[in-house]
Amino acid sequence: MARHGRSHWLSRFRPFLLGPLGILLLILSLTSCSNSSTDGSHDGPIVRLHLAPVDPGATTVALKVTIPDAAGSPQERTQSFTEAPYDLLGVTFPVGTRGQASFEVTMYGPNSCILATGTALVNIDSDGIFDPSLALSTVPLCGNGATLSVQVANIGMGIGTVVSDPNGISCDGLGNGCTLTVTKGTKYTLTPKPTAGLFTGWSGGGCAGTTPCVVTVNQDTVIQAAFSSCVGWCKESVPSAAVVPNFHGIGGNAPSNILAVGDGGAAYQWNGATWSAVPIPGTVASKTLHAAVGKPAASVTYVAGDGGTLLKWSSGGFTQVNVGTNANLRAIAIGNNASPNTFVVGDAGTTLILSSGGTLVSGSIGSANLHSICQLPAKTTYDLFLGGAPVSGKAFAAEWDGNKAVTTQMAAGGSITGNIHSMLCGTTSVHYAAGDGGAILQRVVTPAAGVKMVENSWTATPNTGAGTTTIRAMWSSGDNFVLAVGDGGMILRFDGTTWTKMTSNVSANLHAVWGTSPTNVYAVGDNATILHYSP
């Protein structure tokens, strides 16, 4: 159905032939109608990208399409569109084209000013027509704006606020008055105001210590402030329950929006003041929940569990995502771009990719049960490490590009005999893998001068203090603050030089660790254990 009487297709076809088999003949066209009909005369798949919201001041839209060729290598083509309307972009592929296509859109205003960006993934599995939505994220002040976000962590009986000079930030532990968009280069002084307990420190944005912080906002900046009545690892109070749950995962998107999840559909939320049990959809209420993940300062947190359970936490409630599999889902990671994809892995090599626009692509990598996933920040948007159960005597470990390419890890050097329970992607120095028998392996990101880096070679991490105690999870805030937790209440910390044991004051097995900053970290485990760390 055409809108406003516009023509169905205003086509300006430009063919490109890629690869020896001609698998990718890419034709880009601009259409003026957002729901046009097609007479079936096309040779292959057609993808009609529905863009929203479209800025009325847009003058140009740039589209980049990436799809694997016959050999599985990613191929890219770009095209710019300079005539409105821009709410629908059409891409036509030749007959037989198959694979996961990535679409990146950049919307420009006058003077090449970036107004908005967005991405979408589409699994092309037929010669049909695909109508995905692509959600655009607005770029504040046309590329000259930056957002200052303050996050307050009120811990235990600690309570406080953060105020700014000049005015604009007056942030409490519930997320009120905490975000401000300003012109790049604006300078702010942030001052902590404890009303109970102590201010225990800043993190992020170059802020540190306990004195007021002066920050110049040149880019989107997130700064966290912690107020606490407890120092070290302290056990949190949680609501009583008829059946005491074991917690397996913890994650969130702000100090005042954190989820701890576990057995029997247990889901507890920290709202900045208290922990409270929150209901999950009845169809999965008895399922074990294994992992929770959110992107800082975003609005959504995802939870994965047994029987194909994938839940979306937003606006104080859960909705279920239909994933079309009954496999147990055990780990989640979120991409590092502005409109990120969410990656989920589980038993029997199950992989799921959920785009920010809601498109789901399912697949598999081998047959091992996958227990862990992490996002590689120094590579492309979609490179990840995976770890899992043993295959042929040693734990499964691989690097995955989020598409088809999988590179086996630990093919040379060290390996883990049992399960890899945790993969930790370092920022600049080292990646880690940990699991059964207290094993922690590492792979150097940047080798010493004159030393050739072997992409799949891992070595044992010396002197961790874990012994043979199973390590269940790791988390870091940079290469000089790495935490590992495991059975018997074990917590290890690496400061960039030395691994040391920390006092947890519990003996329960700890299954997950996560934080918003080095001054605000949580660990969860058996018998409803939730620990909080504040230095």
C-alpha cells in the first residue's frame, strides 16, 4: 500500500559483482513509499529498511551493507541518498543470496552534520521480501553535543546525592536529575553530598578519590558516585522466600537498576534503596535463570535461562522474547556500538543474535554446551569470545565474529581440561578464561616488542591463589582491577601486578560477579547470597 499517492519504487540501480561465484550482486535503491507492493519481478531477496524516526532536516542518508560472499568473507558496499523521503531504503540481492546481512545507516543534516545513526541485522534465508525496522539513535546537538550522566550508588545504609556547578545535575540514588546534554567542552564541578554513611569515591570520567570532581564534557561521559555504610565485601539483605534461591547471574544498566537472578525463576531488583522480588512471566516462572546483562545508561536489561528463556526487563517489568528454541541459555553479551546487538549462547552450541530493532537470528557453533561469552572491545563491533564444556578432552574455546566465522582458541599453548565457566575480554593488555580446577588462562592482547602474537595461544596465569577451587565468573574495570569468584566464597583480585585473595565473609559458592565501577561491585551465589563491595 503506497502512502500519500507516491510511486512504489524510485529506483537508481547500481550493480556490484563480488566473488568468483557472483554471490553478491548488490543493487541499492531509494524508495519513496514505506509499504510498497512488489510484482515479484526481482531476481533475489529484497530488504526494505524502515527507518524511524526520520529527522525533517535530513539532507543525506548513507547506507553501508555488509554480507558474506560465497567463501564466507564479509563484503561491503555503500551508497548515499540525497532525495527525501528517507523512511524506506531498498536493497536488492541476486537470486540465491544467503547469509546474515548487516545494515548501517548514518543520517546527515546541512554541512555534513550527523543527525542520527542506526544498525540492523537481517538473516537472509530465502529469495523473499524482508521488512525489518531500523531504529535511529539521535546524535545530540548535531554531533556537537555530549551527555553527562551521573549514577549514584547508595549501598547498605549509605545515602547521598551529587550536585553540579553550574546547575543541571542534582542526582539521587533513584536516577532522578542525573542526566544532562551540553555543548562539547563544557566544564562541570560535581560535589558529593552524603546524608547517611560516607562518600566512598568516584569512578569514570577521570574522577577519582572523594573530593569534588571537575570534568570537561568532550564526549558522552558516565560518572559514578558511591555512598556506603560498609567497607569491603558485605552481605546484602534480601526479602525472605519460602524457597531460598541460588543466584546464578547479576547485571543491570545503572547503580539503581540491578537484577540478581537464579533458581525457580527467582529475580530480585535493586532500585537504589532496597532489594525486592519481581515477578517473571508465568510461562517460565519455574525455569532456572542463568545470566543478566544491561548496557550502562541504557533502558533495557536481558535475562537468559533454561528452556529457551529470554526475558527483557524494561520500565519496571519483564516481557518474554520468543526465541524458537528450548535450549538452555546460559550467557549474554551486548555489543559496544550505539545501537547494540545482544548475543546469547547456550547448550548444544546454540547462538542467538537479537538486534536493537528486535530482529532475531538463531544459529549454532559446534555441539558443546556454551557457558560464557564476552565482547572484544578492541576489535569490530561484533567480535566475541566463547567458552564452554569439554570437547575431546578439553574445554571448548573460540572467537566468534557474530556471523559465520569461528576461530578455535587454545589450539596451541595451554587449555582447560574441564569447563570454562567465564571468559573475560580485557581492554588493552590481557584476555582471561577460567573454570574448573582453579584454572585461569590468559592471552596477551599486545605482545612485547619483537614477539609474534599467536591469536589462539593461551598460557596459564601464574600465582592466582585459586588452587584447585573452581572459578565461576570474572569481571573487570580495566586491566588493573580484575575480580574472579568461585566456590567456597572465594574472591580473587588482580591489581595489574599481583593476584590476592579477598575476604568475602561467606562460604557459599559464588556464581557471578558484576559491577558498575570499582567502587560498586556485586557477587551472587548459593543460599540467596548477594555481596556488595565498596573500598
